[in-house]
Amino acid sequence: MEQSLTGKDSLFATEPVGRLILKFAVPCVISLLVNALYNIVDQIFIGWGVGYLGNGATNVVFPITVIALAFALLIGDGGAAYLSLKLGQGELEQVKRGVGCAVVMVTAASLVLLAVFLIFLDPVLTLFGATEKLRPYALEYGGVIVLGLPFVMISTALNSVIRADGSPKFAMFSMVLGAVCNTVLDPIFIFVFHMGVRGAAIATVLGQAASFVVSVAYMTRFKTFRFDASALRLHGRACAGVLSLGVSSFITQVSITVVMAVINNLLRVYGAASVYGSEIPLTAMGIVMKVNQIMISVLVGIAVGAQPILGFNYGARNLGRVRKTFRIAVAAAEVVAMAAFLVFQLFPMSVVSLFGSEEGLYNEFAVLCFRIFLVLCPLSGFHTVSAIYLQAIGKPMQSAVVSLSRQIAFLIPAAVILPMFLGVTGILWAGPVADGLSFLLALVLILFEMRRMGRLESRD
């Protein structure tokens, strides 16, 4: 298998592109979906067992998990991209150094974040929009969730590297195992032991621990190099390479956190001045964002599944194959985004009803969230693949610009300005404004890169 990944006849260079993307994307999609479903499953059971205030509390705590994932993906996706590029260049010693540095860095980062959130949990929840009604639930849920941060961060980072090492099914198994544990334990802790949101949090952490154990076990069976104690020495150049290649994933996750903090607080303020109150908009928007994350997980899974193919062939200067991989990945992503759009527009109430038996104003605002905030979600397919593509070919700054544009450059300003004129629904219209503008920016950058690549190919 090592020869098939690193030699001139590498499967990345010889197998049909569509089949390769399917082989790597399907397990990746499943893994990411499982990760997204951790919180979805919690919210479904909490919605039926505790009520919408419990769900509102999980939405306030969720940015903590996103921050942890930001650092995990900074290191994990960066390590995966570094591995793919160095394999394409035939530098196996650099592969070993990069992965070893990634393991050390993500372990250290997870312990630091654990300490920070344990000490400052209450003010952090205030920052993310907790109201007085939501705070007791959020403290109970968040106090347990932060204990699982090392498990989720290390397993997430390792799974990115495991996929790039040529074992996407193993990475998928790791994530699925954790999700199954969480899904089985959630109803037991909530409905049998009557532990409420604390029980949901315990189930989540135990599932994350199961994924952690399986992911760590893979470290003894890497295919492209032998992982030993020497790999755990930090090398400045390798660390810098890993971090620079993972910056796009990091910015994407951090921007989600910033957006959630801003939007939660805007919803709290403008919601209080509306017929809906503060808690209904906070809870409904949180559910919409998490459901939308299912679509985003599929899109990212397709893009990340294409990443090792893009990285290897770009490193090996098989540029025609790079372009073909990008086109197929974009086409697949757009099909998924369009299917999600139809569900969000035609059947929003069916989705809302999964999260508990509410009525009246809650259902009304939740349906508005789906139909307005996600009306241009079909453009997300091209935008998502473009960001990962730029990361895979070693263009971290351009990738960061694409990733940053929607959440920070466009969404936040629109969310601040529009409700001044439209009230709380103005926050919802910020979604399509950001989707449209970020799509145009990604299109310009991709056209520029394709022309530059064409010039490189003509010289060869």
C-alpha cells in the first residue's frame, strides 16, 4: 500500500478521478456528518426531554466546541495537507515530522483549552449570548462538555491525517463508533436516569472518548511511514508548514464562533424588542445553523475527500488532473446543496418538528429562519470546494480569504446593519447577502488560479 500512495504509479495519479473522490469522500462525509450529528442528537433528545430552553442552552455552549474544533482542524487539516504535498514530492521524512508535530501540538492545545474553559466558563457563556433563563442549563451542560475537549480535539485531528494516509474507512469507523455510543446513551441518561442536559453532555463525552481510543490506536499502523518516538520531536519548519496549511480550516471554524457570538447577542437584543422574545430566536436560529451544518458537512466531506488527490497531483505537477478533480468535486457539491435547498424551502416545519413539540411563535420564527437565512445555500457548494482546493494546492492565504469572506467580511456587517431597518428578521436576511457576495469572491479567485495554472502547464 505504501508504494501505491507514494510511487510514480500512485493511485492518486492513476485511478479515475471520479472513483477516487468517491472512495475518499464517502467515508469523510460520513465522518463529518457523524460529528455534526453529535449536537443534533443531543438537541432532539433534549427538545423532547427538557424543552426549548434546554435546546437554547446547548446553542449557547456550542461555540465552545467550535473553538476546540478550530484548533483541532488547524493542526489536523494542516497535517493532512502537509502529508499529501510531501508524499507527492516524495519526501517521506518530512511526512513523519509533520504528522508527529501535529500530534504534539493538538495534545498541548487541547489541555490548554480545557483549563481555560473550566476557569472561565460563566463569562464565556455570557459572551455567547446566555440569558438568565438559559444560564443554569448552559452551565450544567457546558461544565461536562469542556471535560471532553481533549478527546474530541485529538480524535478530530488524527482523523484528518488518517484519511490523508489512505485509510478513510478507518477514520469513518472512529467517528461512527462515537456517534453510536452517544445516540444509545442519550435517551438512557435523559429519560431513564432523568439527568436532563447533564445526561446529554455525559453521553456526548463518552462517545468522544470512544472515538479518541480508536483514533490513537491507528498511530501504530500508518501506511506511509513508521510512527515512533522520534516523530514526536517538534521541528520548527514542519510545525510552521502544518499550521500554515491548516489556517483556512481554522479561520472557517473561528469565524463560525465569532458569527454565533454576534448573532446570538443580536437575536437576544432585537428578539426582546419583538413579539418573539429573546429565547425563541436564540433557540430557533441555533437549530437552523446546526441543521445547515449537516449540509455543510457533506460539502466539506466532498472537498476534503478530494484534497489528497488535489495535493498529490499538484505536488507532482499533474495539473490537468488537478483541474478535473476540482470540476467533479464542485459538481457533486452543487447537487447536494440544491437538494438541501429544496428541503429547507419546501419542508421546514417537518425539520423543526424533530426537535420537540412546540407551537405558535416558536414554529413561526423557525420556519422563517429556514426560508430566509438559507435561501441562497446552493451557492455554498462552489464556495466550500474552492476554499479546500486553495488549501490543498498550498495557497493558504487565498484559502483563508475565501473562508473568511462569508462569515466575517459579509455576514456580520449585514447582520448588524439590516435589523436596524427590518428588526429581528433583518438578521435572517444577512444569510443570503453573505452567501451571494462570498460566492462572487470565490469565483474571482478560482478563475485567477486556473489561469495561473494554465500558464504553468504551458511552460512544462
